Amino acid sequence: MTETRKVGSLDVSVAGLGCNNFGMRIEEDESRAVVAAALDTGINHFDTADMYGGGKSEEFLGRALGSRRDEAVITTKFGGSVPEGVKGGSAEWVAQACDASLRRLGTDRIDLYLLHMPDSETPIGETLAAMGKLVAEGKVREIGCSNFTSAMLDEADAAAKDLGVPAFVNVQNEYSLVNRTVEAEVVPACERLGVSLVPFFPLASGVLTGKYTQGEPPPEGTRLAAWGKRASAMMSDERMTTVGKLTQYAQDHGHTVHELALSWLAGNPAVASVIAGATSPEQVRSNAAATVAWVLTPAERAEVDALAPADA
């Protein structure tokens, strides 16, 4: 078993599996193979959402886990995509969304349930109370949020205390060597509130894998090739210049930029689990190995920080 860290009462593997490819980039048989490889590698943390693949991601994950469900910690999310006129954080939608996710996952509980996007139209207290009811009913074990600012985390923590309901134990925000904006305010808030951080896009949608080259279009079959114009921001000249520096640094130390990117995140004590996506068993094993491949010294972390500064 790989190293585990705490998310509330949950023990999650530091190397996790992002399941957003399921039902979008890969079909059910391939998804099943990816899940099996993850479990056999020691990964127990599987991250999905009701909107991934139009619900197929949850369905594929649930069926792939099958009799091994108890080996897994499932994170899923609600409120990222809702019917017209519905408020994603409303008490009514929280209950409906949870029951629908439980059905798709084929399970009796969600280990970590996240509000996928902030809902400015619904008081956070209403959302927390509704999520707390799910915990009391045994449908959910722990709760969290995604794409929250530090101010939103503080507001949610205060509301939970005022209402006497469970508080968020986890926040999932974008974080990688080429997007370090969470370090300014969100990471300090996590440390202050006792909230764990799970980074999404830890490889910057593949930019930190070495498969993309500055000045050249994304290779066919890659995620960014499918994104078209949206990929240009991910592969800006400034970003790819930074990736080039990081790649050279990793090579000079006997590693790949892929190993540097995942190990660097895993080396941050605020980070609970690094949920890299995968489309094949080989990729799962590679990501799991890369996450623990390099325990950077404080001096090395300082050198990397200089190459990819947080304020860039």
C-alpha cells in the first residue's frame, strides 16, 4: 500500500486517480482496466463527479470497483452542472444529487462529497446543513468543496460552527508547478482551518508530462489536441518556457519533469492526495511511481521555486 494521509477521518493514498476521463476519453472496458491497475498499485483514492461523462464516470467507476468497493475511498462532486433554474448548492439539489450519485456508483455511501463550484445564490449555511443531513443519514462520510477561495473557506467554517453541523474537511483546487495561485491565500487558510488540499490538474492537463513541445501543436490523441483553441492558454510561450526549465532541472537530477511535478506536490504537507488522471493501466502505474519518485530536499524545493515562481 502506498503512503496514506488524512482527509478528515478518511485515509487516502497520496497517489490518487482522477476519473474525469471515464466516459469521455475512454470507455467502460478501458476504465475498468485503469481502476484495477490503480487498486493493484496501492491507490485507494478515486475522484469523480456527477458531471463527468454525463454521469458515465460514476457508473463506470462503481461497476469497475464492484466487490472491491471497500478498498476504495470515493470522492464525488455535485453542483458543477445543474438543470436550468436549479441552484447547485440548494438543500433540495444536494439531496437529489447525492441520491443520483449513489445510484450511479452502485454504493450505499460516498466517502468524500464535494460542492463542485461555489453557489453565490445559496447561503453556504443551507448547503452545509443539507450536506450535514447526508452525513447523519450515513450516505456521506466527509464533506468538502472545490474551487473555493480562502474567504469562502473561512465563511463556510464559521457557518458550520454557528449551525453546529459538519465542516468542510477538504478543498479541491487547481494546483501545479505552473499554477501556484493557491499558495498565496488558500494554502494558509487550509493550514489555519485544518482543511486538506487535493490539487486538480496536477500535471497541468499534461503540459508537465513532457509530451508537448513549445511552438508545436499538441500531438494527435492528446487531451490538449482535443481542446483546440482552449489549449493555447495551457501552452502559452511563458508557460512552456517554464516547463522547459523544469524539464532540464529534472533531467540534471536524474528524473523526468513528470516525476518532478507529482513529487513536488506530494512533498507539500498541505496536500493530501495527488489525483492525476489516466487513460491506461501503464499511465496509472507511471503516475503512482512518479508521485513518490523524488523526495525533494529543502534546497531542491527552493531551486524549483525559483524556476517556477508562484507569482509568475
